[in-house]
Amino acid sequence: MPASRSARQSRILLRRSQKIKKVVSFKGLTLVELLLSAAILAFVLTGMVAFFVNCNLLNVYNRNLSVAMSHAQYTLEDIRNTTNLTNITAGIANGNWTWDATTVRIKGLNALNNESISSNYTDADPLHVTVTVSWRDLNSKNRNISLETLITQ
């Protein structure tokens, strides 16, 4: 009896393993599934690349804006350090604070692309001084920023 029992058990185990093999069947990917997944991947990667390029351009724009603001502040401080209103108005009229990119570099600042700084004033006391920084951006757009202050005796 024990021999027939073990033969029966081995046949049952063999049948169970055959059923398991039939249930667990790996076919692989069809060509349509592969092309669809490649198209989805290409779509997602294109969106990500466009996002990173736009972030980089925005980063450059903000950096240039920050540098231009710093140059305008530097110029205003240079004007404020002048002794009196008469010297300030004469200096602005003579172009002492109208700088091109070369003059900006001479002052020890890093000039932006095609940068120029201009200054003007209105009124007498308090003196309303405006400093404008202009530059050309990466996509050849002309940009500018202005800072204003009031100076009194």
C-alpha cells in the first residue's frame, strides 16, 4: 500500500505543477504595446525638456534683472555720495552717471549684454533723480529697469 500511495501522491503533485505552469504563462510584449509605451515616454520627455529649458531662460532673466538692479543701486549711491545738489545736477548734465558697458566694467562691475546706464533729474529741492539701466536679453529683447530717489540738502 505505501508504494501505491506515494505513486498517487506523485501523480497529484505532477498534475498540480502542470496546472500552475499553465496559469503562469509569460507571453511578452506585442509590438503595439511597445510602440504605445515608447510614444508615451517620448511625450513625457518632451514636456520635461521644454520645462527645463524654460526654467533655465527664466533663471537667466532673473539673474540679469538682479544684476541690473544692483548696478542701478550702485549708481544711485555714487550720486548720493556727491557733496551738494549743485554738483549732482552738474554731474548728471555732464553725463558723469551715463555709462556704457565699458565704463561699467571700469567701475569694477560685470556688465550685462549691451548694457547702458543713464541718469536724469527733475525739480530743484528735493531733487528727483532717476537711474535707468538698459540691456539686451538672450532672445535679443531690450530690457530696462529704473530706480528713483529724492535727494535734498
